[in-house]
Amino acid sequence: MVVGIVAVCVVLAVLAFVLPQVSRHPERGTQRSLGAGTRVTGKAPGPLGRLFSKPFRSSSRAVGRSGSAGRRARGRMPF
């Protein structure tokens, strides 16, 4: 799962750098699917819910950061 999230982050960062406006839709779709995983695993009882949903929360945050980093880098380019 870790390799998949890293691959998605890299693809989103490159897509956000090349096509900033187009990258928002795949980023939101990825975050939506990770959010569904967070909601499902968060229903586990007690501390297990927080423990199981943590990888999905951190992955969603990483996807958002990689997309915004690509768009931010594109904005800093001189051309």
C-alpha cells in the first residue's frame, strides 16, 4: 500500500506541475477514496478505529501536499 501511495503522489506532483488545473480532479478523487477508507476503518471500536484509520488520513494528507507542491513549483517558474 505504501508503494501505491508514493506512486500516486509522484504522478499527482508531476501532473500538477505540467497541468495545474487538470490535476485537481484526480487529486480530489484520490482523496475521496482515501476518505472512504478512513470512514470505514474509523468505525472499529475504541482505539482500534483511530489506529486503523491513521494510514488513510496520512495518505490523504500526503496526496494533498504533493498536488499543492507541484502547483506551487509551477507558479514559481520564470516562464
